[in-house]
Amino acid sequence: MLKIKLFTTFLTAPFLLLVSGLINAIPLQAQIPPALDSTGTRKTGLDGGRMLKIQGEMLSGDRANLIHSAPQIPNNLGQIMGGNGLIQLREENSNLFLTNSAGFRFDQGTSLNIPAGFTENTTNGVAFAGREFYAVGSNHNQVLVSSPNSLAFPMTQPGTLINAGKLAFGEGQSVTVLGGKVINTGTITALGGDITIATVPGQNRVSISQPGSPLSLEIATTQGSMDSSLPTAAGLSPLDLPQLLTGVSTGLPGNGDIKLTSRPGDIRTDSPHPNPGSIRLPRPSINAANVRSSSTLADDKTVTQLEERQNSEFVQYFGNNLSSKPVSAESIQNTLVDIEQKTGNRSAVIYVNLPEESQNESQTGHGSDAVKLVLILPRGKAKSVTVSGVKRSELLQTIQDFRGQITTSYRRGNRSYLKSAQQLYQWLIAPIEPQLQEASINTLLFSMENGMRTLPIAAMHDGKQFLVEKYSLGMIPSFGLLDAKYKTLEKAKVLAMGANTFETQAPLPAVSTELSVVNQIWQGKVFLNQDFNRFNLVEPRRGNRYQIVHLATHAEFNSGSTDNSYIQLWNDKLRLSEMSKLGWKEAEVDLLTLSACRTAIGNKEAEMGFAGLAVASGVQSALASIWSVSDEGTLALMTEFYHQLRSAKVKSEALRQAQLAMIQGKLKIESGQLRGSGMRGNVALPQELSSLTNTNLSHPYYWSGFTMIGSPW
């Protein structure tokens, strides 16, 4: 037997609820027996059965909540059908919670007259200061004091909510529609207020931030009915609501998605109201609900400790030949201000500090659950933001899943990576984004811990756009290891080298075309195949200053010592441990580009080799890829990057513009040619790739692996 339970909060007058339009749902008696619980709720049929009047109530001990309960009658389904269905609450300041575990359906013609906030849900229990109000079963209503603070959904698949009516609420009010599935084909209006439409996976609890406000949607994964914090779901197994009401299954989607439709025309999210409020459509699969953050000022001691920790790791890996300078929050800010004055680029430094993995967590999966973000802006005090509810193992696994989804989904043309992309954004960017926006930041410099240094940061997603669509980006080992002096590349020369065939490695057929394109855009020298050797890597620089070194060849960052990572020359391997001997630091090489490298994922030493590439080689900046990108994708990005580098004030912005050209479809492979964006004419692909006809390069596989390492300027 299903029951509807209604309660209001913050009452100042007697309560009366009128529900009309129920004639098609249940045959009404003149007087329906009162509910057999402590509320004494009575339902009376009026107007020949066209109106249902609900009276009788139980006040909580603090007189803040008024509870009503529908008696146990057949087919009490919470359906408002046909005609001019109306739910009316005659109380000036009451918020209405309409709860039915089986679900609700508001048909066309349904309307509401609710003076304050409204929450419609399919919860099985509402929590009040340690006490639970159960949708099914008996309640101790007098002890339900204070304000509702959470809703429990212990069932595997919570009930469904369908709205086909026109639901309008008072100005500035908050409206929440929350269930296992939510289907809205009607309208929901709250001028100047907040509308929250959310689906909740089963066996979860949703927190309410404060009375009368929309839900905070803090969805914490639990163990369902095995968890003592959730009310029992025994005896409840709601069917799909359409099947429950009509006996016919309509095959509604069951993946937790919110479906919005508009017939005809567009779904509009604008408002003529001067204070339009907001519409939130959270995705339950993105644990945005779990993200809770708090902000404090970060002192110099905090910044110094982070720097020392990062420096010691890189010095231990690369050896004592690395030189780092002591830094403080103030010295970092001075550098950021100097860069802004010289380039107009406003940058921010973000340290990501993961919670320690305790022995207990490694054995049981339970440990610290807070990530710390330290944000340094050009002006103002440094901020330390603690993001709770995020375990180290969970975050690192999400990063690993993210990379895997990007590098495999492009072949299928899907967007399976978005779940992880948006989750990582909620953890790492959303908590500090208000400060970034207020400071009008253009560039983000990330200093990250092991496990995060091969995160494709450009592809993190806010639900509407990629992170790189907002900011240019860079990865730094630490600020103390950074060569932050700004040098223009306006008159730079390029030493471009590479090979398209190898004795023991796969061929790279687009390399000769890539080197030719780079040499057309920038003045310099080119060495291909057998001329790509150690001698030519060093000798041509004598008497010539090449600010840019471009190497189109295989490169690998592997586990173990720096001897295991290398750049493949024509018939030799240049080890990472040897790169400091090339004299690039003394020659003031500003940019090293590795266009075909890859990194051993999930390995500490490999990640440090990748993130420390600029430092190890003695160059100011390095552009490299986390994974091996296809020949055509690499050719497209490199062509556009070097074109954009001609006019960009900073290197990371040139990379960003190249990535945007791919995201926006401006760069295309058509009929064996690379076309679009800033190229002078089309670029013919080599014969080995001439069979490529139409390749969409907008997928993040093609562009998000490329990362600016070291100085982004």
C-alpha cells in the first residue's frame, strides 16, 4: 500500500491543502477515513468528487513543522491529471514538501498555488536533527524538530517524477524536483528564484543546505539499506511511474539522465526578470554534490613547504645538478605582476596537494579525504582551499580513467570521457573559479603531485566547455625550479630535426611534412633522418642562437632512473640523464618541442621525467604530449601552434589557440590535405596518409595530451 505524506515548514497559521482534478485518479468518498497514525489526517471529497480537502495535522515539538499523512487507500499515487488540476496551500509563509516514494505525475493542466518554497521528491525518509520522517511506516512526529536537513533514497531505483503541467511559483522562491528519474515536458517558473532539477542514484542521501533554499545536492555514496544512516527500503520497489499508473511500460531512460524537451522551439534558460536566479541541472554521476570546500589565507610557510616538497622530489630524481631558488608567496606574486606588465597576460599559480595515503587506506580504502588547493594570484593574499570528501585513491583513479577514456573513445567517436572530465573539474577548478574570474586570470600554472602530472588538464570540463576554452595552461615542477624570465620569440630561429623511419621503431610518415611546415613559418635549419644526430644537435648552434628546438621523433618517459627515458635520434638514443650536457641552458634555448613522445602512465619516475623535462634539458619551456597522437593529429596541432606562436605574447596562449582551432573544427583533414585556420593554403599529407579523407580533429585525443611544461610565458 502506498502513501503520500505532506509536511510544511515555518507555519504561522492553520494549514489547508486543496488538491483538485483527482476525479480520474480515484473515486472519492464523501468522507475518507482518517489516516491510522498520530497525525489524524482527514481527506474529504468536495464538489461532487472533483476536489480533495486534506485536514488534520500533527505539529512538531518546536512548532516548526506540520505533518500530514494520506490514509492507506488503494492507488494513492500522487497523480494530478487532466482538466485544471490545482494544488493550493493556504498559508502565507509555508514551504511545501511533497513526498511519495512511488513517484508523481503532474499532467497537462496541472498548476500550483504555493506561497513559498516547494520540494517534490520520491524520498523514503526526511531527516530532522537526527530524527527521520519516514514516507512509509509510523513516525514520532513531535520529535521532528528544527528544519529538514537531508533526504534519503535507500531503494536501488528511486521513484520517478513527471511534469507535463505549468508549475509557477512566487517571486524569489526555491523549487526542487528530485527523484530517481525526472521527466519535464511542461514548464517550471520561479521569477528571480532558483530551480533545481536533479536525478539521484539509488542508495544515496541528499543534503539540504538551509530551510527554503534549493538542495545542496551533496550526494554521498552509501551502502543502501545496509547503511544505518538510511531508512529501510523493505517492501518498497516502485515501478516505472508510467507503468505504475497505466499498466504499460513506456521504456523511459533509466541511466539517471535528465531529459528536457520542448515542443516546438528551444528550451529557454533566460528570463526577463532583473534578478533571474539560476537553473541547475546537476548530473548525479559527477560527484559534484560531494564537493565541499573551505577557504583560508595561505601564509609563506605553507607555500615554502609545498615548494620544498616538490623540489626535493625532482632533485632526488634528476640529481643535485638542479638549482632551485627560494620562493615565497610574495616573490611569486612579484613575478606574476612583472609578466603581466610585459605581456598583458595575467597568470595564477595553483598547487594541488593530495591527502596522504595512510597504511590504513592502502589496506582498507579508508583514509584522509581532503585535497588542498593553494592559489596565488598577482594581487591579494594567497588562498588555501580545502576540498573535502575526495580520497587520494579516488582522485588518482579518476585521472587514470580519464586518460584511458580519451585515448580509446576517439575511435568510437563518443564522449565517454566527459564524466571524469567534469568530476575532475568539480574537484580541482570549481572551488577556486570565483577567485580566478574575479581576478580576470588568463593563464593557470599547475604544480601537482605524483599521479597527477600526466593529467590532460586542458580537457577538464565544466559541463559547457573545456578548461582550455577559458584559460591557457601550463604544468610546472615547482616555481623555484622555473625559469620565469620573459623573453620574446619575435625574432627567434628554429632548429628543426626529426626522422620518419627508424631501425627499431615505428615510422612517422608525417615528420618530413611537419619539419617543412615549421621551416616555412620560422627561419632556421632542418635536419632529417641520418642528419638527425648528436653532432648536428649541438654543432649548428655554434655562432647561431636557436631559441626554439623542434624534435619530431619518438620520445619515451619510462619508469626507473633517468637513463631509462630517452629521445630517439636517427640511430641513437639521447638519454634524459644526458640532456643537461647539451648546453641548452647556456645557449638560452627558450622552447623545446617533442612532437611524438609518450609517457608511462601511473609511474612516479616517468611522470617526473615528463613534468621535469624543461628543467632537465635546461630550456625555459617544453611542449610535449602525454600520449602518442596520430600522425595527422600531430601535424595539425604543430602547424597551427607555430603559426599562432608568431603573434602570441606567451607560448601557452599559442598552444591554446591551436587547441581551440581543433576543438572548433577549424582544422580539418579532407581529401588527403590539412585545411583551415591560419595556414597559407592547404598542406598536402604525405603519400602514406593520402588515403585519409575526412578526419574530425575536435576530439580531445588529438589535442589535450599536448602540455606546456615549465614556463608558460
